[in-house]
Amino acid sequence: MKVGVLFIHGYTGAPYEVEPFVNYVKEHTDWEVSVVTLPGHGEELELREMLAEDWTMEAEIAIRKLMNQVDRIHVVGFSMGGLIALYLSLRYPVERLLLLSAAAKYIAPGQMLQDIRDITVDLLKKQADQNPVYMRYRQKAGKTPLRSAYQFTRIVKLVEPYYEKIRIPVCLVQGKKDGIVPFQAAEYLYEQLGSEEKQLIYSECGKHHICYSDDCDDWFKQALAFLDQPIPMPEDTIPSVS
């Protein structure tokens, strides 16, 4: 059976956020891989006129296209993309969900302050261009209108009432040093989901962009093993042993 995987990046992000794991999946499987770029995102941010519906609809278009090419489908969502992945699973026959730094709750002030301290030290050392956090914040500064941030919160509120209705297998991966989504958010989401089969993987050193964590090779293997589980046979099709 042909397997397909849809990857969804995060708010103000782009496919690069999930690229390391995308490449890992391509190297270790023969699956059909699709990576969506949400409207207004990508190399240049154009978010001012974007609505939450624009993002969910683009994800729906992508999953429908992939469904026409495969027999089984998984969805991998990073940050806000994790919430959109949950949304898709309520509307389409998604088999398994992998949620990376899923933004069920957001802004961890303690780690964000530490990130800012690190940036300040690099600025004093004139090494800010070598700090990936600083470069990311600088690129997005001034390009994230408040109206767009409100649309992000609409995505959160869209799926939150339905967590317990999610019954398919789910795996969450969360960095304990995430400066955007507090690591407790993964525990909250884990408890709220109605899935019987679910697991939570922590990255001790992972920040928000979890696919770039120093220990990503460890959890890449675990995450792929989760996605690669065989389909359980319905009871009425299991051959009896006489």
C-alpha cells in the first residue's frame, strides 16, 4: 500500500522548519512526501491580509491532492501546523499524527528571556549574525502584524474544543527549552487528546525549531518508527487458528 505524509510548517515560518525530518523520511522510506507552504508564508512574509481560513483551506487542498496518490496518509505538523494537522484529522481519514512543538499553548517567558540574554551576549561580542535565534527574530520583526497574530489564535481556538474527539494514534515531540511553546503544553495536549495510542517524546536540549535540535537524530528514529506502524487488521478479517 502506498503511504503518503503531509508536512505543515508553523506560523510565520516556511518548509525549512521541517526540512531536516522531511529529508530523513525521504532517505529511509519510499513514501510520497508533500510539504505545504501556507498562504502569506515562505521566504517573504505577506501576512497582513491572511485569514485563518486561508491556512486551513490550503492544508485541505494539499491533503486532498495527496489522498489521490496514496492509500494511507499521515500528517506531520510543526507548531501552528500541529494544530492544523489536528484539524485535518477531524475531517479526513488521517491514519497517524506527528505533532512537533504543537502550539496548544504558547510563549514560554522564561526560555524566551534566556534567548534574549544569549542574543545580548552575542551582540556585545559582535557575533549576533552567528546566533540563529537573533537572525530569526530579526527577519520576522515588523513583518508580523497584530491582525495576523489574531488569526493564529483563531486556529488555536478552532481545534481546542475537539481534542478529546481525536482518536487516531498521535505522537508529540517537544523541546524542554522551547522559548515559544512551553514544554508543559505537550503534557496538556497529551492529556486532552482522546487517542488510546499516544506517546510523548521530549528533547532535553530542543528549542522551538525542534527539527534542528542537537538530539534530533534520536527522536527522528522514534518518530519514524511511530509513523511506520502496520495497519491493525479488523477482528473479522484475522484468520482463525484451528
